[in-house]
Amino acid sequence: MESYDVAVIGMGPGGEHVAGTLAERGLRVLGIDNGLVGGECPYWGCIPSKMMIRAANALAEARRVAQLAGSIADVQPDWAPVARRIREEATDNWDDRVAVERFVGKGGTFVRGKGRLTGPGRVDVDGVSYALTRGVVVATGSKPAIPPIAGLDQVPFWTNHEAVETKELPASMIVLGGGAIGCELAQVFARFGVQVSVVEAAGHLLPMEEPEAGELLLGVFESEGMHVHVGMTARRVDSDGAGVAVELDSGLVLHAERLLVATGRRADPAAAGLDTVGVDPSSRVAPIDERCRVADGVWAVGDITGQGAFTHVAMYQADIVIRDILGEGGPAADYRALPRVTFTDPEVGSVGLTEQQARERLTSVSVGSTNVPDTARGWIHKVGNEGLIKLIADADRGVLVGATAMGPTGGEVLGALTVAVHAQVPLDTLRSMIYAYPTFHRGIEDALRGLS
């Protein structure tokens, strides 16, 4: 049986970072993946989807120029060259073969196959066993969660993979799920001329975010010609000859050429063999401590930990695991200021607790907000200036515990708020700062005045 110091099962962003860094530091590392090295992010997730969003936003801006000038814009480029460029550039910059060669060049060993932990210090890859002297890192990511809707297994449907890979636009599309992925892709396709309907079971879009953000985004979507159905679920899906028919629990039946299922993602700890080191086989996440340890000699990073299906979480945890394996110490994991951004237009950036979460956990909460159109920069921006800045403070301690920055470049405005939450900057200090004029981030100062 071959022996290595560390095995990394899953070579997505976090796993690849752990494996490559440990190999550079002189450890004998076995990297294992059944798919493309780099994982979801570079091929179907963060990178190509944001390129699609950029193309759609540029199209929207072209239309807004005419709107500002008082005329009607008729800007409708062909989807085919846009789609081709996005796929070519994404795959050129994140090539599986190059990624494997880079890892091997650092001294690592790569095995293509389905890896599974078989017990402490043991992994199996398609029937071949390996022994590990220091341990195993599980970074197997997640897959689209497919809801148990009657008839869904009998009709063809898209996940984000097919949506990103498509070379031709459908005439119409139903999107099941109004979370980040569903909203981002729905807006992209709508801006390229597809008739889009979005169905979200929660009472507002982006159910993980502040209700005000979801309600504002709904208004933007409807102004762009999309049909949004919140507080409704799909009861049944059928083929109707030309496409699909989706019956909602309200009795309404929607028809479209294509169906996109974007109802979240799901990890499978048992498939990675974590049940062999004490994890409940029915668990949907790998329980980890502040050093991302699942058990003695076993670590987990990324989606499988349940700390958020974000590349930045996987990379953050990867650094913690690297230090722990090398015995270097350093800060433990701290998710109080975990930032998240939905790259719709307007962008929705959030950090920390929502107002509801804060009121459930704290004895005294103060909330302040301002609408982006009411700020100087928002007024200057005019068309496309929808958004808000909302601050959530622990009134007893006088610090921010959560915030939302929605608007043009909302994800960038979020940077200042993430620092404030993470570093527990006193509210008095934030109020005494100088905010550049006229910027979108200056709206933070307005929201601070409204804290009550």
C-alpha cells in the first residue's frame, strides 16, 4: 500500500490550495478528484457566471444611456458570440490539465478517481487503497439540490451547468429558486431577451438576506419584464410538447421552453466516507471545530462544512487547515463577519447577522438604513441606482453585527462594512470617519445617523 503524508479528496479551490501549499512545504501529498481540478468555481460557478453577468450588465447600461438621453434603446446583441467568448476565456484561464501539471510540479501526486475515506489514515480511490501518516482533508464540495417535485424526474431541466454552457437562448424560461444563483442567472437571460419567470417558496427573493433587499430586487426584475412568484412552490412539472409546464401550489400553471432548477446545493459527507470517522451517515454537513477538524487526523473545507457555499470560505478554511497540519497555530475560524454577495444588478452585499437574526440573539438591537437614490451619488447615478444600505448594531456594545449594501457596486461598498463587523469597530469611531464625497460608500454615514 502506497503511503503519503496527506491526502486531499476534492481539488476544488480550497482543496487545491491545501494540496499545493503542503506539497510546496515539502510534504508528500496525494491529490484526488473525479472531476476537473479547480472544482465548480472556474468552470460553471463564480468565473463564467460573473462573465455572463458582466455582459448582461453592459447591455443594460447601453439601454440606460438612451434612457438618460430621453430616447428608446434597441440594443440586442446576438447571444452566440457572447456565450462562445465566455466559455473560451473561462476554460483557457482555468485548464484542468494545466492545474494538474502545476500541482505535480510542486511535488504532489495526483490521482483521477472517486476518493473515499475508509477510516483513520486510509483512503480508497476506485478500489486502490492509500495510507496517510498525517491525515486526510475532505473538500468534496456540493452539487445542485434537486427538489422532490412530482414529474421533475420525467422532464429535461437545466442546473447552473447547462445554463452556463448553453450556446443558444431559449425563448422562455422558468427558474425554480429565487436565491443567489437563480436570481443571477434569471436576470442574465432576461436581459438577453428571454421571457423569464422566477418561482421562490419564501416570501421574498434572496430569502437568506434582508426582506427589503429581496423586495427591492423583485421590483427591479418586474421593471425589466420578468414575472416573479414569491411565497409559492412548484407542485408538479410536466412536459407540454413545446417545453415544460409547472403547476404551482396556488393553482397557477406556468409554461416555458426551458426549466432551470436553482433550489440550492447539497453536500454528501457520507459519500466522502466521513461516516467511517464518526460522522452521522445522515448528516448533510461535516461537523468541524474551530480548526476545521472533523476528527483526529481528518479536516474538512468548503461547501461540505456548511459554513456557506462560497469560494472565499473554502480558501479561508484552507489556510486554517494548512497551518494546523504544519503545526503553525494562528487564528481559529471566525465566521461572525462572513461576507456574501449576490451579483445581480443591483448587487446585494451582506455581512454578519440580518435584523431578524440579531433580534433573536441579542437583547438590544438598533437598525439604521438609507436608500441609495437618496444619497448624493445615488442621485447623480440616476437610472440603475436602486439600492439601500442597512446597518444592524448591538446597542449594548455599540458595534455593528451585520450590514447590507445593495446598489451599484454593492459588493465593493460591503468591504468597509465587513471590516467594521470583523474588527468590532465602535459606532462612535465609524461616525467620526471621513467618507469621500460623492461616493456610494458615503451612504454608510447616512445609515449611521439613522441608527435607533
